[in-house]
Amino acid sequence: MSDIVIVGLNHNTAPVEIRECLAFSGVETDAALERLQKYPVIEEALLVSTCNRVEVLLTTATPSAAIDAVKSFLSEFKQVAPEKFDASLYIHVGDAAVRHLFRVAASLDSMMVGEPQILGQIKAAYQGAVRKKTSGVVLNRLMHRTFFVAKRVRSETGIGDHAVSISYAAVELGRKIFGTLEGKKVLLIGAGEMAELAVEHLIRNRVGDLFVANRTFERGVALAQQFRGRPIRFEEIPDHLQQVDIIISSTGSPGFIIGPGHIKGIMRGRRNRPLFFVDIAVPRDIDPDINRLPNVYVYDIDDLKGVIEENIEDRNREALKAQRIIDEAVIRFRQWLESLSVVPTIVALQKKLDAIAATELNKTWHALSHLSEHDREVIGRMTQSMIHKILHDPMLWLKREGSDNDRAALLDITRKLFKLDEP
Amino acid sequence: MDMLMALTTVCYLLSTVGYIVYLFYQKDHLQKSGLYLLLAGFCLHTAAIAAAFFQSGQIPVRNLYETLSIAGWATAGVFLVFQFKFQLKILGIYAAPLVSLIMVMAARLPREPAQANTLFNSFWLITHIVVIFTGEAAFALACGVGILYLFQERALKTKNYGFFFRRLPDLELLDTTGYASIFVGFTLLTIGLVTGFVYAKSSWGRFWSWDPKEVWSGISWLLYAALLHGRLALGWRGRKAAVMAIIGFGILLFTFLGVNFLLEGHHGEFTR
């Protein structure tokens, strides 16, 4: 009976230095699959490699040997000493492996829970395995279940709906104001990790022109180059308020940089197009009174955190729902896998009895050398029909409908009773 | 006939239920069933009105019951068009109950038509009535969209990311839809008024007779004209536009109902 095994590491278990050592490019993945295929203990294999995780998914009859094989493969292929990554590896076997795969695909295991890219990455990994013919009956079935579960989680829970980081929150609020952020002009005032992340996010949402204002113009020029924006001088900010739509501010200024006075005059010229301020600075850069003006929306860091907290609560609730969907799918898959393994067990049993009969008949022929060809045939047929009769009831017993927990136990007993797992 | 109308009302009511449940549970199939029930109601309603038309050979606006029914029909139709154009799913939560309310109100009114006369047969009159009602339905939607806008704007301004923030669409879409509704409504109202003048000229010999309904329609027209002018020339949008759309519809409602009950005039006899 083959087991499903996952050996991998992710952003929780391994720092980026190790992850980047073990990451596989597209070409490498193909070569890696070929290499994995050559290990006799590995029956089917699939390799997922993203910036946050590397996982080898495989089926094998002997999990412990297969796990060792994967470790030596990783070390040889990526030229890294095993002790360097051994502590970061996690290993799941059987149901745990299936559950892990479902969780990963449903984006419950992602750094940003609910982010949608992971499913596409897993699909690509599966396509690679199909291309290289390293996936077989079990993995094909497992992967199709995985895609199904991931889609179900996405459509039946709100796991992917809401933002859980400051920059996501800013984008989400922007969408509630502008609908689409496409083509909206952005002004970045100051610098800082969070502000830059927010800008990156906005750029990913295809905003239009980006202006960068900084107290030190050189720093502004550098930042502008980084984001392909245009640097402006700090004194030019009021003039640019007229044309931009989104302002992200993150300076070390002790007082407000922009007050209601700056805004009142320009709204008419803007034809009242909305203006959206994201104030990440502490102390704040944008006078909160601006929020009272019509068509102007100001959010400071606490307001953004409010969005996130609301979302995290929601997400935890949704994660529970997702967990239920996954548990159900794991049980279903196990049922399938076990029903599949009745057949190999019976085949193995039959082979074993056939082998015994053949050996014993051989011995008998030596002892009773006077038997005619016809006699031998009759005795041979008799042993065959004895085997059939002996196997008849156990086979029915194994194949009968029943709970799959029972069947797993039965198969286990049968295999132990007849020592089917050892040659 | 009555059977058809009853079925229509049931469809509208069920659609309302669908939309209300959708508001809370946010499942797409709920919204879809609400929409299709409304569509079914609209088809039945169309059949009922057509039947009434062929039975009497007149457009059925001979009493308040029939007038309300036409108003409900127009609202459902305009909503359906906007729904397919703008995909503003949540608007059903306003439109379906509004249509249902109109139908339920109508069902409680007497059915006997006012004295039949040939007045109802003219091409100009039929155009006048259909166009005016469709225009008013568009204004009703503009009012609904305006209300939704105010809710969402308030959620954004007060940073209350609760119930409405999640369920309502973005401000831009609400604002654009509101503008489109007003634009359509205004165009139709204008055409409706013009055809009304032509009809008045042909039947009473004068374009304008200071009938209270005419006066109040004129006031509504001026208000919406001001709103459109403000939008196009001065960039009025957002909250201001939403509030004006709501006020405008209030005046329109008064023109439609209030004038009939409080004031006299030649529109009165068939809307009472």
C-alpha cells in the first residue's frame, strides 16, 4: 500500500537564506523530477518551489526510505550540506501530508493567508509532473482533489476577501473610493518601509503616474528611480495636490504637512474628484480635519489597523470553515486511497500462495517421480482450486462494503498475517 | 387578469425576500434568484398590462390602481436594465422592495376605471405616459443609489468598516450610476413633458394650463436640470449630487401623489 509523503520547508520553518539555497527554477524542476524518478523507493513525485516554500510530494511503499532519498536528493542537487537544512524540514506522511497539501493550496499556510497566487503555482508544479510523467494514479487523483478543495475554500469562505496588511488595507480602502485604482495618480511623501510597500501594492494595481517628494531631494530622486516615478521638491507638494488622487505620507515631520487650507482651494479645480490620503506617519502628517471636507478621505495608521483587525477576525472565522472543508476532503481522499489498496493486497496474497504452491509442488514432483504428466496436471489443478477456495472468503471479506477505518485495519492485519510487506 | 397581477406581486415579494437574505448572507445565488424572480415578475406584469391594453384598447392608467401598477412596472423595467448595464447587485435591495410596496399599495385600491373616454387613445398621450413613468422610475433608482452612496460615504468617513462598508459597492460606481440614472431620467422627463404639451395642445388647445401637476413637474424638471448643470459645469458630485437626487425624487413623489390628493387639476381625475 503506497503512502503519500511530503518533505518540505516554508517561510515559517526556514529563513530566506536557506529557502533561496533550495529554490528550484523552472528548468531545474524538470531536471529534479527526472532525478527523483530514478530513486527506486519513489513511485510518483511532484515538486513545488515558490519564494516561500519548497516541497517534494511523493508516493512510496516505504516512507522512511523515501524521506532519506529526498534529503539526499536535495543535498546533492542543490549542493547544500544536509545539516544546513535538515532542521528546517517538515515531513508529513499519509493523511497529514494530504491535509498539508490542501492547506497550502487553499492558501491557509501562506505568509499572507488567503493570497491567491499559490494555487496557480501548485497547478504549474503539477503540469510539470504530468509533462515529466512523474505523477501516476495516486498523485493525479490527489492533485485534482487539491484543486477542487482550494476552489471550494475560496468560493465558500471569505478567506481571500479581506486585507490583512497595512498596504493591502490601503488598497482595499482605495478600491472602495475609486472602484478601480487603474490610472490613478499617486504622490509619495517621505519614505519608509510601510509607505514603500503600499506604493508597490498600488503599482501592482496599475496606478498611473507616481510622484515622489522628499525633504532631501537626492533621496527623492533615488526613490523615484526605484519606482519609476518622478521626483518633486518638497515645496512643490501643494501644486501637485491638484492633479494626484492618492497621497501616501510617511515623513518624520513633527507637525502637519498638509492642512485643510491646502485642500479647500483645489477641489473645484479637481471638479471634486475624490482625494484619498494614507497617513502612515507618527506623528501624523495630514491634518485629520481634512477628512471633513467633501470628497476627501483621510486615513491614519490606526484607521488602517482598524480595517486589518476587522479582517483578521473575519479571516479566523473563515479559516475555521475552511478547516472543515479540508477535513472532509482528507477523509474522502483516504477512503479512495484505501479502496484502491484492497486490490494490491489481494494480488499480493494470491502471488504469495501461488509461490508457496509452486515450491511445494516442485518438492512433490521430486518425491513422486513416477507420476504421469496427466497426474501432475490433476494435482496442479487441485492446488489451484484449493488456493481459490481458501482465498474466496478472505477476498469477499476485504472487498465488502464497510467503513473505511475498518478496511484499513483489515488490510493491515492481512498484510501482517501473511507477511506481505516483506519479500 | 387579477390572477396575473397577483402572481406578479408574489414574484416581486419573493424577489424582495431574496434580496434581503442576500444582504445578510452575501451568497451570489441569493442575488441571482432575487434578480430572476424580479425578471419573472416583470414579464408577468408586462403580460397583464398588455392584456388590459387589448381588452379596453386604452393604455391602462384610468385610476390610481392602474397608474401605480404602471409606475411599478416601469421601475422594475428600469432597474433590470440598470442591473444588466452596471452590475450593481446590491441595488436590488432598494428596487425590489420599492416595486413590491407600489404593487401592494396598488392592490388595496379600487379597480373600477374612471369614466372611459377617447382621451386615452392618442399616440402622444401613450408616449407621454410611458416615457414619463420610465423617467420617473429612473429618478427613483437615482434616489436609491443616492441613499446607498450616503451610507457608504458615511462608513468611509467615520471609518466604520462594518455591515455597509463590506456590502455596498465603491463610491465611484454609485456616483456614476446615480449620474446615469439622472441623465436618463432627465432625458425621458423632457421628452415626456414635450409630448404632454403636444397632447395638451391637441386636446385642450393650449400647451400649458397651470395645472398643479404641470407646475410641479416643471419644478422637478428645473431641479434636475440644475443638478445636471452643476455636475457638468461645476463638477458637483458625491454627497451633494446624492442629496439632490434624493430631494428631487421627493419632489417627484409629491408631483405624482401629493398633487392628486391635495390639489386639483386635469391630471386628477384618472389618478384618484
